[in-house]
Amino acid sequence: MITPNYSSYRDPVARVVRKQDGWYRYVFKTYQKEYDYLTQSGLYHELVDKGLMIGHEDVGPDNENPDVYKVIRPEQIAFQSYPFEWSYGQWRKALIALLDINCIALKYGMILKDATPFNFYITKGRAVLLDTTSFILFTKNDVWAAYRQFCEEFLGPLALMHYNGDQWSELVSAYTRGLPLTFISRQLRRSSWFSLTCLLHIHLHARFRGGSATKPQKGFTAEKLLSLFSMIRSAAVSWNEPYRLKGAWKNYYDGGSPKYIIEKEKTVIQWLDKIKPHTVADLGANTGRFAFIAAKYAEYVIAIDKDESCIDSIEDEIEERSIANITALTVDLAAPSPACGVLNKEYASIFDRGRSDAVLGLALVHHLCIDMNISMQLVAETFSAFCERFAIVEFVPPDDERVVQLIENLGGLFTEYSEELFITAFSADFDQVEEVEIGPGKRKLFLFKKRHAAAT
């Protein structure tokens, strides 16, 4: 008996199992026919070669479990992000990838039985399918079993982001099994009714409730399904931008002093080279200037920012340069991604997944304290929750023009903010290693070491 993993308990034909050396997938004998067809027909190899599906190693049978047909070891993933942390561009890539996978699968007589964005991960600027056992055989006049799921979990959220704003993806953390189509239809702007894709697959679809009415009665031929996928794909491709207010921080570094930026980069590079982190979490990454620097000194970097336009900018550069060791996430540190799903264990919190050897927090603390009204103590605790060994943190003084501007914008209502409070708060969990003043504005960079961290 293979104990269900919290993240794969819904799959009746396979189980994901974690061992000391990584993750494995146990394929049950009930899926033998489909698995053999998938791997022997050429479909698996085409999808892997095109970067649309994760590859795996066939470990062999499991003699201790008679229900198991195969044990496979998928390519190991450095970091798993969730859809409610994706930018608009990442959502769009994943939806297009799902449609492309289905179109290729139909050539071989198969189709995906699941259509959830949680079956994908983002790497090198691409969306890649994780679920090897999500394919079933397709014959003429079959219904697409995943149609409603696709509309509720994939198409609907993307449409909300496109027409109403990319922040709507955050709702997926509360509705991990899909948003009700009636809800999506009511929230979408009126202009969405002029999109044939939205009209057919969201608005009119929402009018049909339950039972077989949610699926075409006579099923599909492969040709009709390909036409359906092509229509939806064309719409997704044309939705190249979400409804978005101008990003406030996308050009944050454009107006900075050249001396300040040069000194900041030099110091961060020196410290990264000194501490040699395995992984780095760049909190408040903006457009990724320092995340890309960190990627040269660490095995893996997680770039986090709450501004979706910043994350899309990072994602564009990752794709352009095919960078494999950076993942960019849309996360608000004042409301970080929680653990959720069954027993709150199906999807881990950002602190569990994002905990890193080193943490960068550059030009961030004053925004958390003043913009978000988070006490300095809680800011320090946030850094500690992400950090295993080292933290590189910038402190911007109260008389800095950007801090003064933030305070004025809030009419003087904000949490107490001073360097003394900053040092005191971080001293609870960290020892100060170095301190450097940078630029003409007397900003400071601090290198902290987590107190419980092992000696290096």
C-alpha cells in the first residue's frame, strides 16, 4: 500500500512519493495500458524534446507493492511555484502549453484528463507539465473530461487577469479547485462578451449547470477538438497584456545615483562571493537586477516582488536568456502565500518553499515599514523566516528623499522607523558581520549572519 502524498492524493492511477534522494512517481497497474502507449508511441519523447513535459528515468517495478506497475524518477525540480504566485505572462504561457500538449497528444490518440495549472511548473521562461500520468486514450466522439475544469481553473482566471487586472490570480489560493464559472462571468468586464472565446466557454458555459449539460452531448472528433484548442489558443495569444495600472516600481533604479548603484552592486557581489550561498531569496526583487547577479553566485535564486509588471519583466529576461536557476514569483510579503489545500499540506507556504541559504532585501525595509505599516520587529522576523544563514539588507535613512516622500504620502501615519530600531530588531536573530555606507544619500548595506547558523 502506497500512502497518498498530500500533493497527489487525487490521482487514482499513481502516487508521488518522496524519498531521501528525491521525488518518485509510482504508476499503478491500472494505468499500464496508457503508460505503455504514452512512452512507446512517441508522444512522451516529442513532448519532452519540445520542453513541454518533464522527463523521467524508469527505475523499474516495485516488488514490494503488487499494485505498482512502474516506478519512475522525474527530473528533479529546484523550486515549485504555484499559480496564485504567477504573473500574467506565466499564466498565459501555462495555458498555451496545455493547449499545445493536447494538440500534440491528439495526433497520437491521447488527451489530458486533467486541466489544472497546478500540474505545471515554470522554468527557463517556459511552462512544463509535471503530471506524467495525466494522459488518457482518446477515441472519436469522446467528451473532453477536463473541459469544465479547464474553464474554471485555467481559462477563467486568465480572462479575469486580462480584463480586470492581474491581481485576480490571488483568488486561486482560496479556490484551488477552480473559480465558479458563474462568479467569473459576473466579474468580467462587459467587453469580454465580444470575445468569442469568453462568450462560449465562460459566459454561456456558466448558464449550464451540473450533469452532462456541462459537456457536449455527442462528444468531439479529434478535428473538432483541434479547432476548439486553436480558437482558445488564438485568443490567449492575442491577450498579450493584462488590464494593469502603471507599475509604481518597475523603473525604480532608473533615477538612482550611478555612484550609489555601482557601490551597491560592488558590495553585494563581494559579499555573495564571500558567503557562497547555495540558494538565494531576493525579497522585493523589482526587475531582477540583483537576482540576476545572485544567480552567478548561487545554485538557485527565487526572485519575489508584489508588482506583477516587475515579475513579468524578470520572466521576459529569463526566457530571452534561457536562465535555468531563477524563478520569479508575485508575492506580497505583507500577505505571503499560505499553506493551503487538504490539511493545509497540499500546497506548502512560501516560507517552507522559499527558505534559502541567503536572503537579499535591497531598498525594501522602508517600504514594508512605511507603506505597509509593518513594525521593524516583524520585518526582521520575515527575513529570519526566509533565511538559513546570511541576510544582505539595505537600510535607507529617514531623511532619504524616497522615505520622506513615502511619509508625506501617508500624511505622517506610519510605524516608527530608524536605524536604531532596525539594528535592534535584526539583532534578535542575527549577528552583524559587516556594514557599508553606499552612495551620496548615506544608505547602508548590512551583512547579517543567522545566529543559529553553522560556522562556515
